[in-house]
Amino acid sequence: MYLNRPFPVPFQTPNPAPPIAPLPQNSTSWLSAERASSTYITDRFGIRLRTLRKARGMTQLEMSIEFGIDRSFISDVERGKKAISLPLLEVIAIGFGMSMSDLLSDV
């Protein structure tokens, strides 16, 4: 049986989060200092992934074949256009022969 009483705690509307400042529009390259220091983790991880891939002398196509990840997805991740899942982070870490914490260091 339900009691017909008002809810004991008055309902309060949560305060809206402050707006996120947009990235500067004057940057000519997606790989810029402004973007690298941005708050977007997808941008920072994309830069990290591209740096690791190039340090190993791999093209996106070679990485795609070796790791079993679609080349266009790698491109989108590197440009910060797509987020990456934990299972794929693990695949990349294993492919590069490092731990996930090393993969995410400096991100």
C-alpha cells in the first residue's frame, strides 16, 4: 500500500555545468600546441597514437593489418574524431609491446 504523502526531500534542479570553451579557430593544423594542450582526451590520445605509430616506422595501413583495426578508424582516432574503447586500447598496447598505463602516459 502506498502512502499519499509528498516526497520528504524537496526536488531541486541541478545547476547546469559551465560551458566548455571552444578550441581556438586560428590554428592551421590539427596537430597544434593549442589542441595538444586541450581538455579533449580524444585529441591528446590521437596525438599520442600517431607519435607511437610513426616512432615505430609504421603507416596506418601497416598498423591496420598488424593490429586488426580498420585503417580509417585509426585515422579518425589520430585526428581526435573518434573515441576508442578499452578493448581496443588493450589491442594497441599489446601490439606496441607496452602496458596500457605506458600507452596512456602523457595523455
